[in-house]
Amino acid sequence: MRCRDRTGDIVKLWQKEDSRIIYLPLERNEVWGGNCHRLQMACEKKVDITAVMAGDAQMDPTDLPKLLDPVVEGTADCSKGNRLFTGKAWTVIPKTRYFGNALLSFLTKIASGYWHVADSQSGYTAVNLEVLKTIDLDTVYKRYGMPNDFLVRLNVFQFRVKEFLSTRLWHRERSGSRFTGSYSPVLCC
């Protein structure tokens, strides 16, 4: 499935400038948790930093440097986008979805211990190789709750998690708990 936000095209351009960048698109929508096998591939290839960006045109590719910086600089083991605290979120995200994400994020704070992570549902994520080598990716929940489960597992091993304000692109697509786009990891060393 082709990304509507041209993420794949942008990453392929970066690849021409830096051969260390690896792009692994998914052939079909597997939801965020379906990326676990791609994360395992990154671990096997000893990729230093792995970033996951949804191919559903809801994540702004220009935010990628803000996602990567804390992991590249070594101030975080994992970096996540926060779509809920931008000024526009309340006006562009349907209210039921906004409250649902906020509730799930609050429950994840309790379960994970990461009280500073306000948007646990965001799949816009970057992790370092140590995370991928430590967490048993075969046992991570593979569906909608994968980001929540991942945060709990990160805290078990006391990994440092940082959030950044990400631009939430909303195109009025209907999705509920069903996601419409493919999830395409961008792998960077």
C-alpha cells in the first residue's frame, strides 16, 4: 500500500545521500504491532536507530528530525510523538477519538509508570538498538494496544522515553479502531 504522505519517496531520497538508511515498507496494513518483525530485522542488521512512521498520512514526515534527535543524542532510548497537546489537536481530532486516546494514555501511565508520556497511542516512535536487543519482540502485543504494551516493557527495563510535540495531520478518514494505512518503518543507522 502506497503512503499518501510520500514518506517512502522522501526516505528513498535520503537513502541516495546516506547509504546507511534502510527503508522497509509493508505490503499491506498490519497495524503498528505488525511492525515487530521489521523491528526484529532491524535488530538482526544491528541498526542503531529504528523509527516507525505510519503510512496513513497522519504523521508529518517533517517531524522526523524531532523524533530522532533525542535518540541520536543519547538523551533517550525511545522517542514518541505527542499529537494531543498541540494547539490544533482539539479542533482536528474527533472528540470521541481524542477522549479515547486520552483515557488509554492515562491508563497506560498507570500501567507503565511513564507519567510524563501524554500520548501513549502515538505510533510515531524511534528506538535505539539496545531496546530492540532487550525487549522480546515475539511477545509484544501485535494489534491496536501495541504502543501501550511496548511502553510497559520499556519501563520494565528502565529505558528512557521522551515525547515531542508532533503535528497531527487529520484527513477526516473514518477509522475507529480500524486503521486505513500501512505502517512503514523507516530504519536509520
